[in-house]
Amino acid sequence: MLVGYARTSTFDQIAGFDAQRRDLKTAGCTKIFAEQVSSVAERGQLQAAIDYLREGDVLVSTKLDRLARSMRHLIQIVDSVKAKDASLRILGMNLDTDTATGTMMLQVLGAVAEHERSSMLERQREGIARAKAEGKYKGRARTAMAKAGEVEKLLAAGVNPTEVARKLGIGRSSVYRAMKERKIKRVASVAPAA
């Protein structure tokens, strides 16, 4: 049985998500597990797909980057699939771990992909460092601090920090940071008189 796995990182990648599912059906997958989560997030559907595998089944993915986040992760997936007496197939590379050559090629390509990702992150860090040195890089905008005035008003009205965070759609730590930077004293809620 061919068991498909499709993944995109964000919900706005609809076309890519639909294309993966279409390609998996075209390849003959009768069961498809799909999820829209980032590469570093917990992948419940990937684990469910592996758990679903039986002896002789094939886990199918359209591309290597849709399946594994790193070489170490790829090896873990391959080992989990092999432990089920199943194999792994990557459609975009025409690779199948059912053969020794396919397993070797998958490992080589996985290592190359991981190297490329590491190189990209290194170039990104270098670019940020250069931009900082030239005074062009300011970092991420402090969007929560833009709401410091609203934080102050709500706290003055007796709203607790957790509720302030919920109402403004910011983290509690941002509320406390605003309190610290603006030297806001926490106002205790006053219970109504009985």
C-alpha cells in the first residue's frame, strides 16, 4: 500500500498543498496524511503516517524538504519506516529506500540539502551583521511596545496583566516589559463593596 504525506509550512500555501495531494494521488497513494505546520513544529500527521504503515507499505512524499527538516531527522524517519518493514519514496527525486542505491542517494542528497540550508543561514547571519555595522538593521519591530499606552490605561483601570495581554493580543511578558520600561506600578483590583 502507498501511504502519502503532504506538508506545507503555512496556511497560505494552498496551491502547493493541493499540488502535493494531487501528485500523491496520481502516484497511487490510497491513504494520505496532510498537515500545515512549520518544519520545526510537532508533526502529528507525519507520526500518524509512520504509525499507519504495515509490512511492505511505502511512505511517499513529493519532495525531501516536505518530509524532513535535517539530515538527522531524515535518518530518524528512514529508521522508523524501516522498523515497520516498509520503505520510503520521494517522488521529486525518483528515490526509493527499498533499494541500497536509493538509500545511499537519499542520504547523500539529504546531506547536500542540509549543507545548503546551513550555508544559507550563515549568509543570512553575515548579512545581518553587515547591516548592523552599517546602521541599516534595526531588528524586528517591537510591535507589543507600541501598545504600551493601552497597557498603562488598562492597568490603571485595575485590569490584571494576564487580562491586559489577552485583550491587546500580546504576550504577558510584553505587558511586564511595558510596565518596567514605563515604570508603571500595578494597581490592585478593588473588590466591589458588599
